[in-house]
Amino acid sequence: MELRLENLTKIFTNKTGTDLTAVDDLSITIESGTLVGLLGPSGCGKSTTLFMIAGLLKPTRGKIFFGEDDVTRLAPEKRGIGLVFQNYALYPHMTVYKNIMFPLENMDVPRDEAIQRVKDMAELVGIGSMLDRKPAQLSGGQQQRVAIARALVKKPRVLLLDEPLSNLDARLRLQMREEIKRIQRETGITTVFVTHDQEEAMSISDKMVVLDFGVQQQYSAPQEMYNTPANLFVAKFLGNPPINSFEAEVKGGFLMLNDQKFMKFKEVKDASYILGMRPEHFKVSEKDSEEKIKVDIKDIFHVGRDTMIHFELNGQNIRALVDSDSVGDKDKTVDLTCKRKRVYIFDKDTGKVINHG
Amino acid sequence: MASLIKNIKSSFRKMTTSIKTFFWDLRRASNARKKKIGAYLDKKNLNLATKFPGWARALVYLSPALIVLSVFTFWPIINSFRLMLYEGYNMSNNTITGYTIFGNFIKVINDESFLFAASHTEGTAVMNTLIIVFISVPVSIFLSLFISVALNSIKPLKGFFQTIYFLPYVTNTIAIGLVIAYMFKADGGLVNTLFGLGKYSWVEQGAEYWRSMFVLIFYATWGTLAFKIMVFLTSIQGIDKQYYQAAAIDATPRRRIFSRITVPLISPMIFYILVTSVIGSFKIYNQIVALFGVTGRPAGANYTMQSIVMYIYQYIDGGGNNLSIAAAGSLILFGIILVLTLVQMQASKKRVHY
């Protein structure tokens, strides 16, 4: 089921009459059978978007389409969605079996088929042996699986997950990440999930949307977004350790770092820009011919196979993650280089990336 | 002028500072004294915390409550057992003619106004009480559940309605009783006027047993609604909204949301209300007195509206010579309530979800 949002806008008006635009003119098309992550810092409108898709919130403007159906004015129960809440909202007084059965009881499903569907779904999510237990007797990860099974058992057109992994500990989170991906692949259901954790979104989504203050920043596949951020916000939001961003000038077609000519950018006009360079994209230069910059090492840390170098560029503290063999403890200076396409130049006012070929 | 205000301000500040300093020193002194005393007690091995075992200390801490309970609860219970065993007890000169085990119980049970009515009368203390309990408790629980669910689902005027439904709780029982009696008056009463019943007698001369009982049950039910609604409403408001959102997404009809989600989730509260209101209804007294007077008998009626507690009081009143009967009666009431509560506890094990 293809899911399409057209100019979706949600404005909350509080008691004093001031408007807050939670989601601003969001237009996305989510292809059938893909897993899409809504990503953004807290308060960016990602949960609001999800609840509008679910029908629990009414959009102020814009339309929501499931395939060709306009569901904008449809009540949640008529949309055919499965929703997994952040804290799962499993009914505490029902067993796992009854929890999964609950949505089917409201549907016109023959009893034998309903039982079979509950069992199949429990098998699929890997809780087949725990059907008699109450939610309180399950671990967080198991509760999560029950919640997914309950959402999927009625064969919804779209599966929605609200911060699915935020209530789990670090190890379970990794495991459930893969589980969600597997369940989504096996069922082939169009899935939208919300998260504030960029690593989580990058690891499981087919495509992701980054939102900031309700405005769509970028919508693309995770790796593509990482490698070619559309603006400074996306570049800063993705990546751990975070991207280095600092002011730099282009003079006579050359990008100037610490008053040295670093790289030639013919297409970029002479002006002051915000430069973005990811720590891991730096490399220790080995050839003389390369475009490189000599920096004074301020600090050096060895982290397993990598080495973190601290230094200054244009008065800003910069971190670079390089191969541990390429730099010695005693080195005072180092020649660093970076691939041309991994140097991101952002407009100083709009934050938009400037294409330099 | 300005300097005067300045002076006042500065002297005020000085004053407050000195007061603060005084209390500060006082606290330091008291802390020091506590430390000193503690050290002294430790030295002399008198410190309660180290010298006495846990249960002894617990007893000391509990003693205020225990003393009050012993005087007003435990001793009367023991006393009623003692009185129940006496035969021919005379309170004025504190003499008895003998002892008995079942004698007083038999007297109570054979009493025509206690359990089985004589042929020419209707209603006995036990029957009346049972009827009131088994009708007013379920009816009031169901009503208050529905009202609290309804109150919870409306947004405008919610506070107003909550106040309205809470009024009976803060109103005097006797006052309510008088108003109810007035509402059910045969001549010009609100109910007769409203339903065009003419001069239909409800609680006055000529009223039949079941009419009086209807009014009494109406009163008992309405009077206890307030507290139940309050308890149910607060517990319903405490339910996580996500359960309802999840149910809404699954297209659950309202009726099923009520029976499968709301009721089970507040079942501990329903059980608490059930147990307490069964006990409360068994002890019904005020309402009957308010409607029918201390005799519990409407004018000219051949029946009694007396409850078990009224029956007991009647024997306490009689100069103190029938205290043994009153004691036996109250022990029977105690037994009934005990058995019913145990049954409820047993039955609740499957139905109540904590």
C-alpha cells in the first residue's frame, strides 16, 4: 500500500490563542512495502505526523492517501492501520493470547481462522510459547513483540510504530532493530516509524525523512542522506561523532583552511561559507601530489582501530578519525586530506548545501 | 520621606535577619543536643534502636493507634462476646442469673421482628437489611459506573456535573431523608405531582411494605452514589489514554471498551467499593430513622422497616437489661458480614486484576 502525504500541516492552538505549527506543509510519498523512518529531534513533529496518519489527530490542512483512498477525514478504526505505541499499551489484564486476539474480536473473522491467525502471528514475532502469560510477566523486548503482533494480526494496510525501541535497553535495542526489519520484510507491509535516534533510523529504514520544527529537511535513503546531506541541519543531525562544521572562505576559487589553500572549487563563488567535514572522512595524506592541509595536533586518542586527532581549523576545534597506523604518538603535525565530494559547503544564511560537482 | 522608608526597610531587614539567625542557632543547638543525647544513650546502652528487638520497637511506635483501637474497637468486641454469654444480666446492679452459650442467639432468632415475621406482620430486621443490601449495592455500583464513565467522556460542564453528583456526600443524611420524604409525600409531593399519581401514599399512612421499601432503597442508593462516582471517576481518569487509543484503532465498540478495558482496569476499585458498600449497607440505620422514625414503623403500618442495627439499638435502649440480646444480635451481624466478605474475597481472585 502506497502512502502519500500531501501538504500535510498541523497547527496547535493553545489556550492563550498562540499558534504552534507542529507539522508544516509535509509532502512525502512512501512506496508500497518500504520501511520509512521519521527522524528528528524531540518536538519536531514526527509523532504528530504519525498520529495524523493513524487518525488520532486531525490535520489542519493537507491530505493523506492510502493508495488511491483519501483517508484524511476517516476515523482511525476505518483506516486499516496497525499502531504500536511507545509504551506498547498492552492490556495488562489480558494474556498475550487475548491481547493479540482483541483486534480480531471486533472484526468479522471466523473463530477458527482468528485462532490460527493469532498463532501464526505469535510464531512470526517469536512469542509462540508465551501466549498464556500476562504482559507484566514479559521482558520489554517480548512486550514489544506482542505489541507488533497485535498491530499486525488484523492485516493492516499500514503499520505505524511510535518510538519502537526507546523503552528497551541497549542490547535489546540492537536485537529488536533486526527483528522489526525481519518482520517487516516477511510481511511486506508498508511501515512508518518514528525515532529520535539517528543510528536506529539509519540501520533499519529503507528511506528516512528528517524533520525540523515540522519542516521536511530531506527524504532519501539513509546512506544517501549521510553522504549527501541537503543542508547543514541534516549534516549535523546524522553521524556519530558529529560532523565538524566551521566557517571557511573561498578565495579565488580556493577553499582556505588556516590561511592555506586546501582545494580548488571552480563552481563556487568567492564568499564566506559554513564548511562541513565528517571526522571519519579525513585521511592522512601519503602522496605529495594530493590536496592537503598541514595541521598542528593538539591531542591524540587511540580508540581501537581508529585514532582521534584534535586540531584547529579556522579557529574551531576539529576532530578527525583516521587509521591508527597512519599517525604516531610523537607527531606534532600531520598532513590531512579529504575526498572532494565529502567536503560539504553550506550557504551561510540558508544552510543549504552548495553543489560543487 | 524617602529616608524614612529606607530606614524602615533596613530595620525590617535587620529584624528578619536576626530572627533567622535565632532559629538557625536554635536548630544547631537542638541538633547538638540530639547528638549528645544519642551519644549518652549509646554509652549507657539505653538506645532504643539498639537495645530492644524490632517487634518491641514496632509496638512502641504503634502504641498511639493501638491504644485508641483497643478502647473503642477491640474491647467492645470482646465485651459483646462477654455479654452474649450472660443470662438475665441486670446493668443497674451488675448481676447475672447464669451463663449460656446459645440462649441469647436463640432468643434473637426466635424474635418475630428479627428473622421470621409473625403471620400478621411483614418485614423483619434481617429480611429488610438483606433486601436493601442485595438491591441497593448492585444498583448503586452499576449506576455509579455508568455515571462516572459518562462524566469522564463529556468535556463541557464536567466540573459542574461532578459537583452535582458529589453533593449528597457532603449533605447531612437526615436532611436528605427529610427532603426525600417530602418528595414522596402523598399530598402534593413532587413524585406524585410529576407522575400524576394523585394521592398515592409512599411512606405515610396506608403505604404498603414494598412502596416504603422502594423509597428506602431509592434513598440508600442515591445517597451512596456520590462516593462511588468519585472513586470510579478518579480511577477511570487514571487509566492510560493509550489503551483507549489502541482500542479505537482496533475499531472496538463503546460497549466492549467499557466491559473489556475500563471495568477490568478499575476492577480493584470496584472490588473495594463492593466490599465496603456491602458492609456499609448492612449497617444501615440513619436512612431508615430519617424516613420512618426510630421505631422504623410508618404510621398505622402492620410492617416494620427496621434494620439489624436498629434492632440492636432497640435492645441497647431498653434500660440496659437486654444488652445480652443486643450483643448476640451484633455478633450475628458480624458473622453475616464476615462470611459475605470472605465469599467476596474468594470470588474476586479471578475477576480482579491488580
